[in-house]
Amino acid sequence: MQAVVEATRRWLERAVIGLNLCPFAKAVVVKQQVHFAVSYARDVPGVLEDLGRELDALLACVPQQRDTTLLIVPHGFDDFLDFTALVQPAQRLLRKRRLEGVLQLAEFHPRYVFAGNEDDDPGNRTNRAPYPILHLLREDSIDRAVSAFPDPADIYEANVATLERLGAEGWAALDVGPAR
């Protein structure tokens, strides 16, 4: 578990924060408000059970203590399409628990590909992580962060430009893949 969390931290620090892919991430990392959890489940029902526990745990904490949770899923979802088959019921779990508008789910995967993109499109790297990750975010925190940012719609375009300049070799040099 420690190697999985350390690889995820390295990605968060070097790629997400280091490249400023998410201008809101640094503050919660510095304040130690990010919770790293690992699901050892290898199937959708098992991961959803772990996700449910993490939803409850996040909601039981005040934002100043735990603002966001990264649920890392290192086994069973190496294939991106298998992972997308997990994301849909995970989103349904939030709706079933009436958490829309309270929590938001973002997803990351080592082979993430946005619809309409080729596999090697630099923009895909904005959502590439060392392991499949379900990221739980508080809507209130997102709203506050976005309101403090001049034009949040520009973030993705700036990220793509950064990743195009960096190139595949530069991304590889960040060493943000899974632990060896």
C-alpha cells in the first residue's frame, strides 16, 4: 500500500502541482487536507463498497481536516474501458446517496483518453495518473477555488499547451508512473 500511495503522491507533486495542471491542488496538499486511500478490490462491487466507506469518511470530516479523497485502485482496472465501466456506477452511487451538489467525482487512469482524442494526444495526460483513481471533491471547495481564479475555462487549454511543450519525453522524465 505504501508504494501505491507514494507513487500517487509523486504524481500529485510533480505533475499535478509541479506543472500546475490543477491550480487548486497545491493549497490542499500544503494544508495536508488530501486523504489517500487504497482499494484492494478487483471488481466493481468491491470498489463501490470501498468508495461508499470513503464517501462516509469524507463527509464525517470538516473540510479543514479532510477536503478531498483520492481512492486509488491499483488492481483489476488496468484496461481503461474496464475503468470507465467502474466510473458509471460510482457516479450512480453519488446520485443514489443524494450527494450531487455536495461531492463531485473526478477520475484518473494511466491510459486515460478523452472521447475523440487519439491515445497519444498530449491533452490526455491531464487525467493520467500512475494508477486508476476515483477523486472525491467537495463542491463547496471547488466553488471557492473557481471563484478565486480569473477564468477557470482557460485551465484545460493552458494544460494542453504545457503538455505539448513538455512532450512525451518530458512527461516520462517526470517519473510519475507506478512504483517499480
